[in-house]
Amino acid sequence: MRTVEIVEVSPRDGLQNEQRIASTEAKLDLVDRLIEAGARRIEAVSFVHPKLVPAMADAEAVMARVPRRDGIRYIGLALNERGVRRAIDAGVDEVNFVIPATEAFALANQNTTRARLLDELAAVAPLLQDARLGLTLTVAVAFGCPFSGEVAPDEVARIVAEAARRAELAELALADTIGCAVPGQVEALFARDAIRTHTGRRAHFHETRHTAIANAFAALSAGVRALDSSVGGLGGCPFAPGAAGNVATEDLVWALERGGWATGIDAGSATEAGRAICAAVEVSPRSGLAAAGTFPPATPLEVPRQDHR
């Protein structure tokens, strides 16, 4: 059976935009549940200004208490050099550095320019190498920007090429931050020379327009072997108007495994993890499995016999 890696982002992207802020204890409980469900790479925190993203203000406290087990890797997201330094000090296993595909989103999301972010990436690359931490570059709004509209594939390829020239990338991720991508667009962008040459490629899809699972299969067709998702379908970007939640882990896993892909994640356990963290932040789960269950059901339904005599 073919395998695909699920990168669980609910502790970070899933919780950063909810009105009710999850407690540190709730986040740690979520991490425990994710590990029990089979998650091995977890984007646990982001190192951003606490006034701008209050839900991530306890990033260091979370990292100080996450369970350290063989085979479990914790990712910290950073938007600038200061964030990377905090991530290193906090003891993450990997850093996810974000550069938007458009100037407008760089200003809204990080209050800077893409050129400045590329310079900061070059500055932190030696620090990450010295700390022996993997570096993922995520290109945000790679498929469409809420402020600039359509994003030219050449512009995404240019950002990737510039970043690769300045830093050694362990992984390249393309993010559909506002959930506007369609499958053909996904396949075409991942097929670009500047992108397909990266051995480690990852995709991040939002469910805004209900194309996320179709886009995930399109990414797999293009050779991608790592997909982001969030239990309960939680998620959104504080700086991207209209960005709905991430593709739900349980829905994605169910669809992938029905399609012949092994994920290592138990869909039922992921559904329960989603229910628990959604209850903690007082929202309803946004996944299909939370509403309808799996098919076939774990316990076959007994259909009452009808007597038509």
C-alpha cells in the first residue's frame, strides 16, 4: 500500500483563530490524543507576537511539557528571525518558516516584505544547522491571495528558488491559505521545475470552498507525500479574511485509506480528539466523520426486517 505522511496542525493552526483560547492543559491533552491516534509529526506551536495571536502566547509553556517520545517530532512555526530564535530555545524538532507569495499578504501577515523575509531566512539558516533542526519553507497564499487575488505560478516559483538559494530546505510546503485552489491548479503548481526538484514536498489545504480533499489527491498525483490537516476541521488565519478551517484529519484519513493510501492515523481516534478539543474551545466539530461516522460503520447496522405478507 502507498503511504502518505499526515502532519497534524490542530494545536497550532487549528487553535490560533478560535474566539475562545484553549488552555495550556487543553493543548497538552490534544497532543496526547493526537499521539494516541497515530500522529508522528505535530505542528504544536507558533512563535508569534502574543498581542497579535493571543492563542499562541503559551508556546514556550506548551513545548516545555509536551511528551518526548521516540519517533514524535514537534514543529514550531515562525514568521521572522525572532520567532526562529524562540523556537530553537524552546526545543522544537523542526521549524516551519513562512514567506507569502504576495507583497500584500506579507504586509498583512508579517508586517514586512518578501525581500526582508528572504534576508531573515538566510540569517537563520546557519542557526538551524547548528541546532540540527529541519527547516520547512511554507509559501503562504500560493494559490490565491485575499488582497491581491490570483497568484501567478511564476511568482511562487521565484520565491521558492530564491529561498532555496539562501537556505538548505529540508521540506517545501505550498499553502492554500484561503481555500481557493482547485485540483488542476494544484497539480500544475507542484509540477513547476523550481518546486518539483525538492525531495520533500508538503501541501496545506483549507476547506473554505470544500475542495481540500480533491486537492489533496491532486497533490499526491503530483508526487507530494506529506499533507497537513487538523482534527475537527479546526483552523483559519487571523490575517486572511474568509479563511475557513483546515481539512479535517479524520475526513482526509478516511478518504485516503479508502483510496489505497496508508496514513498511520486511526480515523476514529482522530474524530474523538477533534470532538474533545472542539468542546474545549466551545465550537462544534466541522468534519464529516464527526457528523456521519465512518462507512462502513464499525458496528454494522441492523436493518429491521419487514414483513410484506
